[in-house]
Amino acid sequence: MLSLPLLGQAVDSVALQAQRGPFRAALEGIERGKPLDATLRQTFADHPLLPWLEYAELKRDLAKASDAKVTAFRQRYADVGFSEPLRKLWLRELAKRRDWANFQRHYRAEVDIDDDLRCQHFNAQLATVTPDAALINAIAEFWQEGVSRPPVCDAAFAVLDKRGGISDALRWQRIESAAESGNASLMRFVARGLPAAEKALAEQYAAYLDAPSKKAATWPRDARSRQIAAFGATRLAKSNPAASEQLLTDLSPLGLSVDQQGSVRNQAALWTAASYLPETARRMAAVPASAFDDRLHEWRAREAMARGAWAEALSAIKAMPDTLQADPRWRYLNARMHELTRQAAVAKPLFASLATQANYHGFLAADRAGLPYALCPQEVDAKAPQRAMVERLPALTRALELNALDRRSWAEVEWKQLLAGLDADSRRQAVDIVVEAGWKDRAVFAMANAEDQRYYTLRFPFAQRQTLRRDARKHGLDEAWVAALIRAESAWQSHARSHADARGLMQLLPSTGAATAKANGLPWNGGDTLYSPRANIALGTAYLAAMLTRHNGQPYLATAAYNAGPAPIGRWLTQRANFDVDLWVETIPYRETREYVGRIMAFSVVYDWRLNGKAVPLSARMRGLTAPRQAFVCPASTITTPVSP
């Protein structure tokens, strides 16, 4: 980069980099309790992150801060990213102090929608004004939703109850809402305030929701009983479709409506189809037309394809709503079903039309139609007039420097605030600048708008190029495939960590990393080894190569195994032996894995284009075959649906 600004003043980027060590030490010292004294202020007087040093000190001592100090600090640094997070921290501190007047002054109803803050707002109102009907009604409306609320809400709910705001009718509304969300424990909790007979009935409802049974047929024959009976039967259908069908028969005395029965039958058919069970056709036929939704339409077609019933699948596709038929997946499969039912003349123009789209199904359609791939790339103009203006924005400087210091959550709040003030062209310039500086994932998360989709070079960045190329070649892997997997798994964030504890660029579990390191004689120093880009790529490519070998050199199978694990792959292969690759992928039962394979394969095409200007045909790439690379063209007139994030 050129120069970096401090609130409008130029700062030499080399000098700023040299200060990172001392600045990091100063920041960590402040967080441990050291004061931001005059010496530190003088040392970092021209540093763009001096406000963050002050924030760190204020946050550390927030329990002792005055409202005047926090307010003045926020006003002084209103344009710095910490302003809004600090306001929320301060709201919670004021609530602890029961400083309701200042709490109300800082509270913003339109953005403070967390349950605890909303309830503290109620508490503040109850403490400072005489409750009127509007306030009581607002608390009642919040109370009756069928979800559990945090303990901080209890005080407001107690006032509501004391003033007679929780009637038996309102309790039943909340019980019904809780039943719809499957929260039996909340149903029991709310029922405590009902008269004995009604409480007993509510507890029967809750017990039924936990374990649906024909005992519900003895309930009062009213709308509430019918609704809760339908909720329970619908939940049962997800785990035991056959039992839900029998339960519908047992519940006939209640008189469930057509819509209620349809909801149960919808789920019974859906989960039967998703498991590819033999009862699918019968259960699909039992679903009323009014109860068909998009998922059921899709699974009717998918289940027919899994049986090789191409004509049935084609009929199911034709029965889909127009919006669903227009989806690239079903446009492609519509053409494939025509092809497989010996209607090639119909299929050919359908493939040709879809081939104008730059996505997984568009690339597959181009292969079948013998057409080049459609790609209409746009590039950010680094010489555009607004480039220099964006480069000198203080928020951009702070975001980049915080990211370089591994203060990623702080960097992201600066980045978010920066983008909020930029127009589309300036936002793209900002993304291009930070990607050049090494903050690769911003190109993924900040370029998701429809108008950004054609900036392929920016949206599909590279990092660790030498390491990636070396380890891919070492294991005989397609470099574009590995890059695509990293893009999908971590968006090039070396520090990424999933809820399942998968870590680093290629999102390996520590157990997988340890086993792979042992099998390949690679260094291993515990789970944090995976945060090293070089170590992660070395281990990830070794593991991917093992998956490829295990699945007979078939990248589409190795990709599916990388997402779902090896065990399901063998089962799916047994169920659908000798299936064409594209149809096998479309009949993967797990939606996540089904879409993952398509996404990785489409990303591979784009990365191959980035590396070589052309790409191995997708139909060959998925099977690990060699083939002449496919050319790319930008159709003269087309509505292009680009590769999705």
C-alpha cells in the first residue's frame, strides 16, 4: 500500500509495521491493568490505533466509569468502530447499576433487540414511570411468545402478573406458541399459573409433545387440542413416518382439519423420500395438493431419480411451481430427464439456454451441449479516481492494522462501519485494497450482492500460492480443486474455527490432523498446529489425497467424503450403483453435502480459469479424468447467474 492515514494525516506504512510489536505489547499491558500513561500516549501519539488503546483502558475499567466519561468518549470517537459495541457494553453496565435514567438515554429500541436488553428496557420503564396500558400490553406481547426468556425478564413479568396482565387466556396463547416450537418444558412452566384442571390438561399436552400417542384422542374436541395434536404428529413424522400415519388414524375422533392432516402427511412423505424408503410414492400420493411445498416437490423428483424412474422424475419437475422450475438445478435436471427419456431434441436447447449461466449447473449444461463456458468477468479499476480517497480513509487504516495485529473482531467492527458509508464502487475499491494487503476473506463476505458476483478475480482470491502449488503437486492433486475447497471451507481465513472444532484453512479436526500427521511423517504440536497456513495445507492436502485414493481417484466422491465423512459415501454408492456422476450428486440425501459438492466443483472451474485462462471440463474434472481445457466466452446477450458465494 502507499501511505496510511491517522485521522487525515499520512503515516508511513513501513513505520507503522515497525511499531506493531511495541503497540501489541502496550495493548496487552493495558488489558492486564497497566495505565495508558503519558509516556505511552506520547509514543503512539501519531498511531492510527491510539483510540483503541483508550478504548481498551475504558473497557477494562468500565465498572468504575461515569456516564459523562463514556458519553464524552463516544462523542469524541463517534466514527471509530468501537462506538456502537461500547454503547451496548455500557447499557449492560448501567442495568447492573440500576441507573435507569441513563440506561433509557442510551437505549435504542430499533437495534437493541436482544432479549436481555429489551427486558432491561421494561425494567427501566417500570422503575421510572407509572406503568400504563401501553407498557403492560408491550410486556404481555413479549411474554406470550413461545420461547424461553432470560431471568432478567422475570421482574417485568412479575409486574405483569401482579397487575392481572397474565390472564388464563394469555397463558394458553403462550402454551400454544410453545407447542408450535416444540418447547414442552416451557409449556409445563407456563401451566403452573392455570387452575388445577386446566393445568392438568396443559401437562397432558406437554407430555404428548414429548411422546405423541393415541391418548390425545380423549382430549376435548376443540381447536386447541386439534392444533397441538397436529404439532405432535408432525414432529413424530420426521422420525417415524409410519407411526405418524397410524397416529392420524387414532386421532380421528378429534377431527383434525385437512390442513392439519396435510402438515403431518407432508412430513411423513418428506422424510420417507429423504431416506429413499419404498413407501415414498404412496405417502406422496396421500399429501393434499394444498400441503405440497417446495421441499416436497423437490424430494418427489429426487426420489424418482434415485430409482431411475426418469419419466416420473420429469413429471415431478413439471409439477413444480414456476419459481422452482426456474432454478438452475431443476432446469438442468429437466433437460437431463428429457434426455434420458429419449427426447434429445427437447433437451438440447434447454442445455444450450442454461449454458449461458456461470454456475455449477450452467457448466454441466455447457458440457452436454458442447459449448464453451459462460463467464463475463469484471475487474476493479485500480486507477479509478476514488481509489486514492478510499486508501486514505482512517477507518480502512484502522481495520487493516487491527487485522494485522490479530485483533480480528475489532478489525471487523471497523470494517463494517467503513462499508456502511461507502457507495458500491468505493466498497469494491476497499475490498480490493484489503485483499491486496492479505485480508482475503473480505472479498468473500463483502462481495455477496448480486451486482458484485461477476468480480471473479476479487471474489476468488489466492493465498499461500507457493505452498498450495507445492503440496498439491506433491500429492498429485488439482491445484484449482484445493483452492476451491479452501475458499469454501474457510474463505482463506487461517484462524477459522468451526463449532465442531475444525480449524484453519482446510478446516481439519485436531483428531484428523494428528492422524494425518502421523501417517505422513509431518510435524504435529497439538491442535493449534492447524492455524499455521503451511502446516494446514500440508495436512489438508495429505488428507484430501487419502480421500481421493480411498474413492478410486474420483474427486466428486472425495469431495463428498471431505464434507460428510467416508462412511456415508459407501452406503450411497451401494444404493445408487452405476449412476451417472451428475445424477449421483443430485441424489445425495444430505442437502449440505449435495450443495457442497456442486459448490466446490464450480469453484474449481473458476480457479482453473484464474490459473490457466481455461478450465478442465467439469464433467471430466468430477471424475478425475484428463481432457482438453474448455474455453470461456461472455455471451453477447444473456442474464448470467454467477457462481454463488
